Amino acid sequence: MVRPVVIAALIVAAAAGCSARVAYDSVQNRQRLECQKIQDLSARNKCLADASTPYEDYKRQSESAKATK
């Protein structure tokens, strides 16, 4: 009986992680679209660089910021 509960918990945990990743990617894609509207090339490039942070880096930075509070 314990085994199905553990499997269900793992599935829920994995789905939550995937949902966070999908949401992050969606926001990043939206930000890149907004960056394309910037006329100034250096400002556009900075915006695109900021909007290209890999999810793993974002997550690590977020966890680090939470730990310092």
C-alpha cells in the first residue's frame, strides 16, 4: 500500500517542477519578444541577455536569495 502512495507523491513532485519550468520558459519567451521592440541595439542586447538566463541558474539564484533572508 505504501508503494502506490510514494509513486503518486513522486509524480506530483515531478509535475510541480515541470510546471515551474514551463512557466519560467513562457515568461522568458515573452520577455524576449518584448526585447525585440527596443530600438536601441545595446539596450536590446542587454534585455535579450537578461531574458536568456537558463532555468537552472535562475533557480540557483532564487534559492540563494531565499537562504540569505
